[in-house]
Amino acid sequence: MSGPEAPELAEAAVAGGADLIEFGFPFSDPLADGPVIRRAAERALARGMRTRACLECLAATRERVPDTPLVPMTYSSLLEAYGWERFAADARAAGATSLIVVDLPAGERPELRRVQLVAPTSTDERIALAAAQTDGWLYLVTVAGTTGARRELSPALAGLVERTRRATDLPLYAGFGISTPEHARAAAELADGVVVGSRAVEVAEDGPAALGAYVSSLRAAL
């Protein structure tokens, strides 16, 4: 999540083995997110992290991790308020590699380069559309629910991967509910990579060293 500590945390995560950093731009009504990300967004907003401040934080992070993809993740209301084209241009200028706009469906704003999300509830038609429009890889939402750590890996992932493989040869990264090395290993046997958000944000509260060690444990499991 954007904030003064984000550049150092990102650097620690990359040192621990992260291939990509998902960079939260906080929003006051994060409908896809569970309690951990919601609290992180609320804290960021309380600290004054508005869009311009987040872009500055992104640029500072890019200086720390010059070669790692940085992908801002946010909601469409933020882009609507800031300006769609302006946000895309300013994010790229600050070092963004792509974007994730959680509540913007495939087919809407096709000119906006972004990573698309698909879920177990997505039809084959929607999966094909998302695959055709996504920027580099597809984000597989493993559950019909919000972000957050769960005790077990979603049993819906295998079927979602199978259906998505029929639609595209692009890399598939699985997220939502992945929090332990065991989860990561099981998900990576099906998909091409894993996305870990809520648990990483929790661990990051203990500082860069803790986050780096946590990422290392996930990396080792893969």
C-alpha cells in the first residue's frame, strides 16, 4: 500500500525474491478487498495518500527497484476523478509497468492498458475477452469473494486454470486467499505464478526485514 515506507518495503520484497510488486493506490470503498487491505487503505488515506502523493511514492519506489515491474492496483472511481488518460500517462511516467483496476470489467475502457482479472464465476466468453485485452498476463481470482488469507487453497482454481488455458497461452497468476508457502506451492502447480496481498501487507507491518523473509519463504516453496 502506498505510504512513506512503501519504497523500502518494495526493495525488501524484491530482495526476498518477488518478481513483481503490486502497488496499492488506496480507495475509500475497496469492494474487492477484505479487512486487511481495507485497513491499510484507511491508514493510507488518513496519512494523506491521495493520487498525486501515491504517484510520487511510486516514483520513489521505482528508484529503489529499477528493474522490477510495478503495477498500481486501484479502483475506477479514482481514475474517473483524476482523469483516465491523465492517470495512465502519469502512472507510466512515475514508473508503472501496467495497471490493475479491480472493478473495471473487461470490455470497458479497452484503450486503457491493464491486467485483467477473471474468476470462477467468469463465463468462457468473458475469459476469452479478458485474455484478448489483458496486458501481459491474466490475474486469476481463485474465490468468489474478497481478498484475505484463508485456511485452504480454493478448490475452484484447478477448473479456472483449465478453462483459461483453453482461451490463452498467456501467463496465469493466481491470487486471493494465498498466504502460506504451502498455498503458494499448490497454486504454482496449476498456474504460472502467485499473487500474495493481504498476508504480505500484514507482515509488512513488522518492517522490511520481516517482509523480505516472508517473501523468501514463498519463493523457496516455488
